[in-house]
Amino acid sequence: MKRFSFSLQLLLGLVVGVALGFAARIWDLAWLATPLTEVGKIFVQLLKLAVPPLVFTAVVVSVANLRNVNGAARLAGKTLFWFLATALIAVIVGIGLGLIINPGQGLTLNTAGAKAPENVGTWVDFLTGIIPTNIVTAFTELNVLQIVFLGIVLGAAAIAIGEKAEPFIDFSRSILELVQKALWWVIRLAPIGTAGLIGKSVATYGWDLLAPLAKLTLGVYVGCLIVLLVVYPITFFRNAWPAIELAFVSRSSVGTLPLTQKVTIERLGVDRDYASFAVPFGATTKMDGCASIYPALAAIFVAQVFDIPLGVGEYLLIAFVSVVGSAATAGLTGATVMLTLTLSTLGLPLEGVGLLLAIDPILDMIRTATNVAGQIVVLVLVARSEGRLDEAVLDAPPQPLDEAPVSTPRPLGEPAIA
């Protein structure tokens, strides 16, 4: 019998997880809910365990290889431009939906008990999120942007040193291959991890929390789906779907990063040197769901709940904060810190964040899926414009990931894809 494709296995895991989660919630089966929680937690921990060495070695090797890549600065500039451009489109979608559905209008909530979160985003967080104060802490606390920074610095230093740095680059390349192989063994467990993650969410939260905040929840999901199905070209979804699906259930761009990198290179045809650098960077700074759509809708919601009028200037400020400020969430608490940054910049009550924490796990699923999809789309667009995209791989039927070969980084002298 032919084995199910990896995508179908993930889908099966999702369906099984939903069924088990509902059973645990309806019949109050703690003996079922607890294993679901632990299975999902262990799976995400295994993914995150591989992220620091994967990101660091991939960035070091890819930066070292850039000395043989023509127009490396132009490549980075295009990536940043499309990150900002698609974030602007996403925040416009969020603001537009907020003005149409008015998520907080006429809603009566008890705001007396709402508290401001302890971690509040500021513009200074952008700098502190990039430059590590301690090299070891950057790895132990899984601050991906700081790991990328260290990889860029050491990769650039390797270029400057020249031939003497070849042993270090070769060592990094070997570690990268080892981590990729071990990581694929973990990714093969994704259907089981998916069942645990989605089952835990359903068993813990169900759908009871959505009733009082239904308009906001609907707005976030509709906004993300508009970006996914209208703004992004949908032709790439068949090959990118495993990473998007895992992002939905894991609610972690960093946890999904290994699979994102794998599908980007092996199923979408993006050049490895470019993807090895851009995927980790995008996982920390390209967040159309968490940093664009959600803060826009949530800010409008909070303003309406607290009966604070917003004018054209405030809406423009929301757009500015969402586009430029997304990098300030790197290494912090994702959408929650991004929302506090938006609210504090607008002068809105930070207590409004507390009103949304109950449904945040439900919103975070579609937000993270949108984040990862945006990261992949930009890489495909930039790689194509620079002649670094293998169109044959992109146009081919989806290759089962369990049969996909592990790509080896090109030696420093080998040319890029023409």
C-alpha cells in the first residue's frame, strides 16, 4: 500500500487531534488531555533544540559563500523591501477590516480587572533584540535574531581572514549536515506532534472563549485569509503547505523554521545560500499576522471598548508601527509585545491587552501560519527576480518530503543557480 504523503499525514494528525481534544473537553478526560499537552510540548521542544545550531551554522556558511555571489547587497535589499511592502499591505487589510466590522463597537466588557502585561514593547527593544549581551544566553534563550547576528559577524570575519578560516567553515558545514539529518528525524514525528498540539488547544480552550470576542476573532481570521489567498500568490501553496500547516498547529515561527527552510529549498527551488540566510531572518522579523493584521484590528478593538476615537493620524501611526516595529518583537513575546508597542505609541490603555489574552492561543494559530507563508513568499519572489530560483523544482508536483534529498551547501567555488 502506498504511504500517505507527509502533508496528508499532517492533516490526519490535525483531524485526530481535534477529535481527541473535543473528547477530552466534552467528557472532562484529564487522562487524555494531559498526554496531548505533553506530546505537543515535547515535539516543539525537539524542534527548538535544533534551531540554534541549524541557524548559526547555516548563516555562517551562507555568508561565507556570499563572496562568490554577485549582487549580495542587492539581494538583501530586495528582501528587506518586500518584507516591508507585504507588511504594509497586510496592515492596510487589517485596518480596512477593522473599519468595516468595528470589532469593539457596542461590546460591554468588564475592564476593571484588566491588567497591563509585564513585558511592554519599546523601540529600544529593536537594538537590544539584535545585539546579544551574552553569547551563551543568545543560544540558551533561543534568541534567533541574535544568533543570526553572530552568524553574520563570524561569517564576515571568515571572509576577511580568507584561507585561514577554511577549517572553521568546513566544520560549520559538517555540523550543519549533521543537524539537518537529525532534524529530519524529528520532523517525521510532526503528525504525532500535530495531534498533540491541536488536541491540547481544543481540550484547553474549546470555542467557548470566542463568543464575546467573535467579531475580533472573525476579523483576524478573515484578514489573514485575505492575505494568504489574495495578497500572496496561491500557486506556491501546494509545495509550501507542510510548513504553513505546522505553523498553524505549533504557533511558533521559530519551531517551524527547520521545515520552512526545507520546503523553501527542496520544494520551491530557492537557492540554498540565500534561503539559509533569509529564512532565519524572516522567522524573527517577517510577521504579517502577528505584527500587521492583528495589532491593527486589536488597536481598533481596544479604542472602541474604551470609547477612545481614532483619527486619520492614528491609523497612519498604526501602519507605521506595524511595518517598522515588527523587528522590535524579535526575541520577545511575539504578538503580545507587538500589541503593547502599538497601543503605547497610540496612547491607548495597555490594559486592553489583558482583555485579549484569553483568546490569544486561538488567534495565534492563523497569525503564525500567515507569518510563515509571508516569509516563504518573499524568498520565492526575490529568488526569482535574481535568477536564484529553480523553476523546474517550483513547477514540479509536490515531492514527498520523506523522499526529498538532503541538499548539500555548495562549496565556496561553485557558482550559484544561473
